[in-house]
Amino acid sequence: MSHPPGPPSPADLRRRLFSRPSWAETQHVADALRTETIGGALLLVAAVAAIVFANSPWRESYSALRDTYVGVDWGHLRLTLGHWAADGLLALFFFVAGLELKREFVVGELRSPAKAAVPVVAAVGGVLVPALVFTGTVTVLDAADGAARGWAVPTATDIAFALAVLAVIGSHLPSALRSFLLTLAVVDDLIAITIIAVFYTSDLQVAPLLLALVPLAGFAALVQRRMGQWWLLVPLALLTWGLVHASGVHATVAGVLLGLVVPVRPRRRRVPSRSTMPSDADVAHRFEHRLRPLSAGVAVPVFAFFASGVTVVGGGLGQAARDPVALGVVLGLVVGKLVGVLGATWLMARFTHAELDEDLAWSDVCGLALLTGVGFTVSLLVGELAFGPGSDRDDHVKVAVLTGSVLAAALASLVLRRRNAVYRRIEALETRDEDGDGVPDCFRQEQPDPGAAATR
């Protein structure tokens, strides 16, 4: 005779850190990984090309290209190509980030406070500790001339670059770790956006900022009604961007605001047969489907090309090594990120009802924490905002960001690769689909054995 189940044990109440995500979330992570991994490879190629170009006999041509002015004088829209890449193309990158932010907080993993707590706390730790490490370094070394303005440089994680590294060094890591890295990066982007808007906005002009709300509201009204005519949405988006740029707030914030007003909940509607999107796909999903490849494949690599070109021959590398700001950035990315992310995750496991998943070891979390030290896109952008594009200290920041990112990736490789063989065997067992329905057996809830129940 079977007995009614008793109260759950304390072990049953403990929440698993890095437990397996839902099947829908796993599919989303897989799609994002494919795009971001390719984008990270393109970003790396663009960065290497810029460094080679800037240290070649044609280095003056690189500087001339980057500093070529294009545009009109109205509304501060006559900018260099380097500025257009940072203020214009990166707005597309932050628009996709805004879509991802809203999706995660409304219908994704972050909608549950229990699931959101660990990546949110880890992301906050991964911002606070690197900032403290940087500030402490420049203070101890008695750096002057506004060195402290760069405190936010080592706080950002470049998700495209990090995922590209992860694809090479950890192809068989559990999807939960990959999902955690994506979720942490989403929160990291939110914090970075807030930092840029609050701490790196100068000469704020209130009138253009208020006027930007008008085209933003029009854009929101159209997308909320599922009206996707590009000839209406694009002019409204450009006008919003231009007014935010004229207000003194960094123009990438406009991309985030536009992304946040896009609806993310699916609604059944008729879609032309030539569309590759499902008929019940939400607007944010369709936008992301079309724009993420453009962001990862064009916008970010072009920005990387114009932002990474720093001269290291002829004494440039030595000057950067002697700058306390550069040392603070490297230590912040490598040491600060490790201590911040790993320490915050351990504290959540120590003082809450959470424990590490049985298939994982803390060395895996250590490797993931090291990987968050791969900072690039936002770190380079903050360096330009803090010290001015083309300045000596900005060049030192570029060298430091590249050095710290490569060092963090190398250390993460040493930690994670030794576990790759173990996870390869685990993945082979978990991805079995014995009934051939296309859904791995591990995502199907186990049914109780009636025979076993009858014998109890």
C-alpha cells in the first residue's frame, strides 16, 4: 500500500545553482551562442587587423581614416568615422541588448526572483570588485590627472568575445553554465548602460532629451500594435537617436530605450509564408532574429576596428605598462572579475537555500568567473568616454583591455579544458533521444514506476 508523500526534506528545498534550464531557454541559448560565437570571431579578426594596421608603415593612413569627418553640422551630427562607430553602430548593439534585457526579465529566466538572484548578485559582484581593484590600484600608485575616471573600464564583460572563447575551450560544458554566462552578461549590460548614462554624461541638454520622448513614444505605439513597417519605424528610431545624442547623453542609451519598448510576449498573427519566423513569434524575437547578425557581424567588428588600433611599437607598450591606469584595468579584469563573480556566487550558496548542481565543481565556476574578465566592446567605449578618444591614456587603456582580456581567456582555458572530457561523456548520456521525438530525454519529467509503487 502506497503512503502519501511526506513533507519535503531540507535537501529538497535547496535550490540548485546552475541547474538545467528549460528546453525553450536551452534553444534560445543555442541560437544566441551560434550568432555571438561567430560575432566574437569577427570581433577578434577586426581587432587584430586594427592593431596590425596601426603598427604598420601605413599607421598614418589608419589614423586619417579613423579621424575622417562625415555628416552635417546640424544637431552635432558631423562626427569622425571612429565616433560614428562608437555612437551610431553601437546603438544597434545596445538595441539588441535592450531586447535581450526585456525578454529575460519579462518571459526569460530572470522573471523568477529565485532564478534571477544568483546571476544578478554575481553580475553586481563582477562590477563592484573590479571597480574597487582599479580604484585601489591607481590610489596606491598615486596616479594623477583624473585617473580615477576610468574606474568603470574593467567592469564590463564582452559577451561575444567570451562566448567565442568558450566555444573553443569548452564545447561540452553544460548548457546551464552557458545560460548563466549569458544571463550574467545581460545584467552586466544593464549595469554598464546605467553607468554610461549616469557617470559619463556631460553637458546635459534637457530640451533635446525631452523631445526624444516624442519619437520614442511613436515607435513604442507602432511596435505595441505589431505594426512592423520599416519605413515608419526606422525614421522614428533615427530621430530618437539623434535627439538623445544632441542632449549630451551617450547615444547608445537611445538604442536601449528603443529595445525596452518592444513587446516580448508572443501573440498569434498571420505571417507571410516566405518569413522564417513562427506565426506566434513576438515582435522582440523577430527584431532580434533580423538584427542580431547585423549587430554581431557588422556593428561590433567595425567599432572594434576603429577602437582597437593602438600603436605599441616605438615605446608605446612600455609607456602603457608604466601607467597605473593600465595596471588597474588589467588587475580589475583578471583579479577583480574572478573575485567578484566567484565570491558573490559562493556567498549565495553559503547563505541561501542554494547549492551547486551535483554535476558541477567549483573549479567550473572559477573558470567561468575568469571568462567574465574578457572585456572588450564596452570597456573600450568607457575608456574613450573617460579619457577622450585618441588621448595617450586612452591608448594605454586599449593596451590594458586587450592584455587583460587575453590573460583572462588564457587562464579560463587552463581551468575549463581539463573538465571538458568529463562533460563530453555527461553530454553523450544526457542528449539521448530514445523515442525519437526530437526532445532530449533529460528535458522530460520522469514518470513514477507504477510497478514500484504497487510493491511498496
